[in-house]
Amino acid sequence: MRRWTVDEYHRMIEAGVFAGDERFELLEGWIVPKVSRNPPHDASLDRTQEELRRRLPQGWRVRIQSAVTTADSEPEPDIAVVRGEARTYSKRHPGPADIAFIIEIAESSLLQDRRNKARIYAAAGIPIYWILNLAASLVEVYTDPTGPSGAPAYRAHRDFRADEEIAIQIEEHLIGTIPVADLLP
């Protein structure tokens, strides 16, 4: 066993090392199989992307289950809100400077999303990270990343219940709110 760099991972993909139906992502140098999705996950994904697309200002877009590139990882978050047009990413994946926030939808993957993915996103300096926690019917919002410290983490965390609304922030601008109930299946 060994860790892989992002460049090595890209070369393996280009060389066809993985079968077309295999789903992997690179997390901190490890090639990890992606978790299968269920109907509640997919319903929440669909609802969330619809709500976000209605509210995003021009120049920002929603990417669904598409890779983002950090120094040592290439996760495929359920949703990434990124700067630019679709063509911007025809030759590269968005990096931390392109990303306003990331959303993971979790039930069986909750522990991985809280630990591994949060550490990866915090190390990369992704400013806002949401976990749609389907098991508890709430949204966990993480902000104020440490960046690539010895123990990357988010310094602020707040849970939003189904009867609350979440502020949508891009850079320093509040662009609206979304009722949590509108994001859950």
C-alpha cells in the first residue's frame, strides 16, 4: 500500500486503470471507493441543487458529484459551488480558490464526511462546508478553516434544524437563505 499524488491519480485515470463503472476518489493520497447512494440521498441532492441554482448570482455555478482538486486529494463532493462558466473547468477541476462552499449529503457516510472530508476541505481552506445529515434531519455548517495546519479542522460549527433557515454566503456576501426543510428528502 502506498499513497498516490494527484498527478499520479490523473495518469491512472487517463490510462484507463479503473473500469468505467468503478467509482473512486483520491482522499489524502489514498484511492477510496465511493459510497453508494440511496433514494433519500438522491432526492436531497436534487432538491438542494435546485434551491441553490435559483439563488446563485451570475458568475457562480453548481457542480454535482464532480471532482475538485486540492494539494493531496481529489474528492467528488455531492455539490460544489464554484466560480466561473462550465468551460472554465474543461481542462482542470476547480481548486480551493474557485470554491465558495462544498456540500456532502450523508447518512451512512456521516463519520467519513465529518472526519476525513472535513479535514481535507479545512486543510485546503474551503471557507464553508455543509453536511446534510439525513439521519438527524439537519444541516451541519462548518466555517473558519485552519488551512494546512498540523491538525486541519473547522473552528466554527453550527447545526440547523428542519424549522430553521441557512444563510448562503459567497465570499463575504450574503446572497439569501434556504429553509433546511427544502433541502431534506
